[in-house]
Amino acid sequence: MYKILAAIDESEQRTRNSISAIQSLPRDGESIHVSLINIFEEFDISDDSGGRVKSADLVDKYDPPETMELAEKLLNESNISHSSTLRHGKPAAKIIEAAGDEEVDMIVVASGDQSPVGKVLFGSVTQGVLIDSDWPVLVV
């Protein structure tokens, strides 16, 4: 079985692009399992009055974006096995951590919407995954 980790954010277009790329992979008779992951990004905010909000205090109330359901629906339509998970922390680090935990063969990340000049540049999460990953990374 070929295992893929697909990072899903709140963008419908990036989700569709990621799933379309997965659907178009040659299978050669081998089954595919896709682990969908959404990251609740870590933050720590304080104001001048001493108030403080940390993402760790809110993660239990976090609902994954609707794009996770969209990704599941698209994978179901293609009869591709999948699972979903939510993690909390720095996105690139958590994607790489999940790749190790899931023992995947490849990571799929979608690059942000960019201008024609900006297409040679990647967003910080995509760049972090590309630089730090020990797995092949498909950027769509």
C-alpha cells in the first residue's frame, strides 16, 4: 500500500488541487491510503493590559475547516482509502512529524495563490516541508 500524507488548509481550491493530484497518480495495481491532516496553528498573543491567549487553550474548541470534508468526499468518489487527523503546532513541523508517525511514502502540499512572479517562491509552510522533509514532497 502506498501511503500519502495530504496537508489540508482552509482553501477550497488548494484542497481540490491536492486531491486531484493524488487521484491522477499512477497506481499500477497498488492501493493508496491518504492521511489527511489539518493543523491548528500555534499562537500566543498578549496585550498591554496583561491579557493573554494561547492556542493550546482553544485547540479543543477548534473545528477543522470544511475543506477536510471536501477532501474526504473527493477521495470517497475515487474509492481511495483515507483517514483524517488534526494536530496543533507549527504547521511545517507537524506535517513532517505526522509523516514519520504515519510512515508515509510521500507528502502532498498545496502552494499558496501567487502572482506570476511569485510562482517561483513557496509559502513558508511549503518551503519548510520541502527543506526539512525526509520524504518526497509533491507541491501542487
